[in-house]
Amino acid sequence: MDIANRGLPRDIDAVQELLASGGYIADRALATVLFLSLRMRRPLFLEGEAGVGKTEIAKVLAQTLRRDLIRLQCYEGLDVASAVYEWNYAAQMVEIRMREALGDQDHDTLEKNVFSERFLIRRPLLRALEGLPGSAPILLIDELDRTDEAFEAFLLEILSDFQVTIPELGTVRAVEPPVVIITSNRTREIHDALKRRCLYHWVGYPDAERELTILRTKVPQAGEQLSREIVAYVQKLRHIDLFKNPGVAETIDWASALTELDKLALDPRTVSDTIGVLLKYQDDIARIEASQGKKILDEVKAELRTATA
């Protein structure tokens, strides 16, 4: 086994076990594409609704593989200075003034000194390229859809050749490429040129069985009846035309909140009092409180009684 593959899962089952050891319950399709990404050393592009666990995959992978996690949180206006590198201009000016005060007038030497690595501020992408063999970091490029197309185009050099050019210093190449996880909430389409450099996977909402397993893992203190009712309730909410469906993160938060309130089961008042943990838009909350909420709860109670009868 070469040094780059040392410590990596040997097969798809091992990937599922690795993620499970970090508290992430993955289906086989996700485990397969993640296994291929690790073995083929290709970036993994994860797309899906907010709150379905895309970012968590990178966090758990870093934890279980014992690698550094380097996160680039994307936002509108993100540029090279914030993502790759910039020069410490304040320190450079101090250096220039000090050398002038000492009578150093050799401009070539001065330029070489102020554009040396000690004045270089390394941002996430540059730090990710400087990982050591056998311990390359996990690079999380989170919510790429928040950036503009210009930055997206800049990423092509990074993802194609795993290198970046600093005019004053030269080209920095990764000795071993980082494990790259890119996420998108699909607020806009990502260009095909970038997607072609990645393996792709859509992270959808889990089915009821897997979501219940997730809840048991993340909120083990929640009772069995409460957990089942929460999952059934959330699953039904996702079939309503809401502005924003609750993600797995909201399911976990709701279970934790209800556990803090010492609830053993759902009831109309508790649902009404805590619905803001689950839904984040007032129009959605108003719709559920007006009529849908009690109807859904009644259906959940009836279905679970039938299932256990």
C-alpha cells in the first residue's frame, strides 16, 4: 500500500463503519462515492438541501481518519486574498521603514525580503496544499454556490493540478493532494467545468428508518416513543409544500429540545410551543399551527398505534 492510501478504508463497508464510528449514518450510495473519491483522489461534490448532513461528512471524515480539517466557508465576494493567500502589508511597511532608517537603499534586496514567506499569510486553500505525505488534510469548501462564477473559475487550477501560483514566490504544488469535499445548497447551478473534476453525489433526506437510527445515535437520551413520533412527524412535514423543509439537523435539534423539556411523547401544545426549533420561517409555522399540525400529529399517533398493535 502506498503512503497516500495508508489509513484509508479498504472497501465500501469499511467506509460505512468508519463514518458510523464518528456518529454519521451513511447509506451505501454515499459510502460508495466517498470510497471512490478517497481511492481515486478526486474531489467529492455534495449537493442537497441545507441541513441534510453534507458538511458533517467532512467533519466526521477528518475526525475518524485523524486528519486536519481545513474549512473554506464560501460567501458572496470571496476572493483570492481570503481563500488562498495575502501579504501582511502592515508588517511589510514596518520592515521597509526600519530598513530605510538603517540606510538600506538596495531596492532589490528590500523587495526580496518583504516578499519572503515570513510575510505571507496562508489562507485555507494554500494551507491545504502544504500537507505532508500520508497526512494530507481534509479540505472542506463549504457552500460553493454562495460565491460568484469568477471564484469558481479560479478553483479549476486548484482542483485540476492541486497547485497555486504566487507571482512573488513561484508555484506551490501539493506533495499529496488533500481530500477535497465541496458542498452546495443549490441556490445556483455550479458550472459543468468544475463538476467534471469531481465525483458527484446528491445528499437527500433520509428515509424514516435511517433517520430514526440517526436520532438514536445523536440523541440517545430521547425515549423510543418520542424518537419514533418525532421522525414520523418530520417525515410527514417534508411532504407538505413548505418554504423550507426541516433537515436532519432540525430533527436532531427538536429531539434534543424535547428531551430538555422531559417530554416522553408529542402532544399538540408541545408541538406548538417548540415548532420554532423545527421550522425557521413564520409562514411555515403559521400554516402548521393553523390546521396542519394537529392533523399530522393525529395521523402519527394512529399509525404508530397500528404498527405496534
